[in-house]
Amino acid sequence: MKKITVREIMKLGPCYTKEQVKALIGEGKTPLEILDLPISKNDKFWLLLRSDYIPERQLHLLACNFAQEVAYLNPDPRVQAAIDSKRLWVDNKITDEELEKAADAAYAAVRTATDAAACAANAANAATYAATYAAYAATYAAYAATYAADVDIETKQIEMVKQIFIDMGVTK
């Protein structure tokens, strides 16, 4: 995989200035190098969790993995059902309509839960949507983990994304 350049990042409309981006990545960095930058996980995921860099199927499954990490915080069966449904959908075993019903059910679980449980349900709900929602699933999972005092969740999420790039043959 080629290095990601300042020009590519600026086309995406980051909250950083061109000078800040250049200071961070110079002439370009690989995704693995970007994951090691001293910026927030959300900024890293905003850039990297796109089909430009990770195939859509893997993004969908990554969103499921993010949600699965915190699903235990919400015992509502609709939360796990949404994650399971998304995995089935990725494998073409259920229809778009069936996935939408699971997403609606996960969202209903959000409305009946509080704090960590609501965030866990939001992570599952986000996982059921488009691959570009992988970052939202990660964010909600991180919120849920914060409520549960699981300080390792960001590290786990970064490691999950790193592994995808390593499996794709990306090196530093």
C-alpha cells in the first residue's frame, strides 16, 4: 500500500491545517505509521477507516468486532442480535431488510438503556450500518468502555486496525 500524503488527507477536509498535517506526516506515511502518530484515536480512525484503505467487507466486520468488545455491558438480546445479524449480512445470509430490522431493534435497546449499556447498544447499532460507520462503532464502544472503566479498549481497537493492515501486507 502506498503512503498516504498530505494532499490526500486535505481532500478529506480534516480539522487540522495543511501545515499541521505536513508536520505530522511529512512526505507521507503508511497506515501503520499513522496509527503510531501522537494524535487521538478518533483522528486516526477518521482517516483510516474508509474503503480507500480497508476493503468494505473488513470494515463491516471491524465494526462488529468493536461492538462485540462492549456488548457484555448491555444484556438486552437485541444488542447481540444486531451484531450477529451484521455478520450474517456480510456473508450474504440475510437480506438488507432483515439487517435493517436488527438495526432498529438495537436502536430501541439504546432508548431503554442508560450510560454504558446505551453506548454498547449504540455501538451495535452503528455496526449494522454502512462500512463507513466503523468509526462510529469504535467511538460508541470506547464510550461504553469508559463508563465500565475498561481503559484498554482504545489499545484493543488500535491493535484490531493494525492487524487488518498487517494482514493486507502493509509495512512501516
